[in-house]
Amino acid sequence: MLGIALGLMSLIIILSVFNGLEDLNRQIFKAFDPDLKITSTVKKGFYPNSDLIQKIKTTPGVDFVTEVYKDKALARSKDAQMIVVLKGVDSTFTKNTEMKKSLIEGSMVLKNGGRPMAYIGGGVYSILDLSVEDYLRPLVILYPKNQKINVLNPEDNINQTTVEVSGVFNLEQQYDNYVYLPLETVEELIESPGKRTSLEITLKKNANVDLVKSELKKFLGKDMQIKDRDEQNESLLKAIKIEKFFIFIALFFIIGIASFNIFYALSMLVIDKKDDIETLSSIGASKSLIRNIFLAEGFVISLVGISVGLVLGLGVCLIQMKYGIVSLGMQYATVDAYPVKLLISDILYSVVGIFLITLLASLVPATKALKFMLNQKI
């Protein structure tokens, strides 16, 4: 009973934690990634015309479209420097209400009185030792020119711009090296006006993502692709699901091994109750009755173990959801404690699976009791 209870409790807790991690990642994606994203399948960048952008904007369900150019660049402040992900965005970027929730210092603006400002990740902020709206310690962004290398004058190979920091955001470590700049500033750096790496589409509330996606596909060219949020992060979500599946299988093997205890316990019970089986057989007990007695014993063990495991597993998950006892132990994390999300389907599959395993473990001893009864009659 204890083995079954601990096995089910472990299944419920671990699967719920994986569900919580998947849900947490979706929340992070919601803040950072758009509902739909249009990119080129042929080249890194493309030049969208005004007609295409206007068609996207007028598609039912679309709230606004953000034009984006994204590339790596070198960021510097005094003696410190690091490689950053440079992301140039237009003025619609400030409409991203989910992104504003990750703001930890300053404000989410890209211009101040006509001057370009940088909205940066927490990693850039700490490594380069920057300050918000500090003109004495600005952020310098360097980007290579699209030309033949000038060996005699290396500085002539690089474009650079100097901006103040308007605000700092914190989501996850993978986004700590992002630097947002006005699209016009990035166009000057890359010397390619009108060039975009993506068009990020934000939908209206309660809009059907699949329906809008299918509508947009109708006027996109063959060399363009559109992805929803899950497709943009397909590899990570798939990795979580695969890991969850294999842990589910591993724990079931452990529970299967624990079910051997039921098999041996009932087998010993058959040997111990030889006289009782003989007595019942002598007074007219049927074969099904003898078999069902031992099956019922296995059923009771299974039922009690499953009941205790359910109470313990659900109890631990509910306590963690309410009080967050087990901490992630990470500074500036999106959540302080391990996220937990209970799904009825996971609980149902776990209970049914364990019940079937224990039932199968009870069948062999029950069959042995039946054979012993037949041998006694012979």
C-alpha cells in the first residue's frame, strides 16, 4: 500500500510541476513573443511594402503590427562590453502591455523629446553597470558596416550610436541580453532603410488565432511564413513534453516493481490459506468465489494505496500552489516558487494506470489459488 501511495503521490507532484513549468513558459512567451510572427523563409531580412502592412492591419482580429529588425551587435559602456541581441522596433512597441509587466526600473519608452532611448534586459544593465537616464554613462552600440574591411583604419568598419537607458526589464535569463531601440536608429546602424527581419502581430482580445492566421496566409507570398506563439517556441515546448513523458514512464516502471510486493504477498497468502481454501471448497465454494477472494484482497490494497497517494499528492500540490513552500532559489526570477498546475487528465491516467498494474499483479496469485482448489478436488 505504501509503495503504491508513494508512487502515485510522486506521479501527481512531478507531472503537476512539469505542467506548471509549461504554463510559466507560456506566460513568459506571452510577454516577449507576439501572437503571430511573419518572417522570410529565404533570407534573414526582407523589405515589406506598405500594401502588405496595410492588409495585415485591416485583417479582422488584428490589433496592431510591429515592424522589427533583429540582429546581434556589440554593446559598450566605459571599459565593459558584451554581445547583445539588438532589436529595432517601431512606436507600436510601447503598446505591449504584457512587456510592461516585466519592467523593474525606469520606464518603457524608446524616445525622450526626440532623442532615442534604449530599453534593455537585466543582464545588459548589470554587466555594463548602467544607470537609467544617466547621460554621463550612456550605452554605446556598435555594428559592422556593410563594406570591404578597411585594415588601415579599423574604426571605419563600424557604425556606432550612443543612447541613454530608459528602462530595464527582467523576464528570463535567455532574454537578459536584449536591447530595444527605435527602428529608425537601427536602420542608421545597419545602413538598410526599410529592411525588416519580422512583422510581429498582436491580436485583439478574444480573437481566434487560427482564424486570423489562415486569413493572413491568403496574401502572404511563398517565401513568407507565419507562426503562432507555440510554433515560435516549438522546440522548448516539445522538450518539456518529451521529458514529462519519459518521467511518467520511468515512474510507472518503479510502481510496476513495487507491485511485485502485491504479487508475492498474495502468493504467500495462497500458501498460508491452503486449509481454508480446502474447507471452502469442501462446503461447496465455487471456483469464481475462491478467485474473487484473492482478487478482492489485491483490490483493497490497490484502493487504499491509490486513496492515500491521491490525498498526499493533491495535498502537496495545493499547499505549494497556495504558499509556495519550495522556492526556485533564483534572484529576479519571474516566480519565487516552483510553479504547479493540476490537470485532471494526468491524475486520471495515473490512477487508472496504477489500478491496472495492481490488478494484473493480483491475477496470478488468484489463478494459483484456483489451481490449488482444483488439485485438492482431484
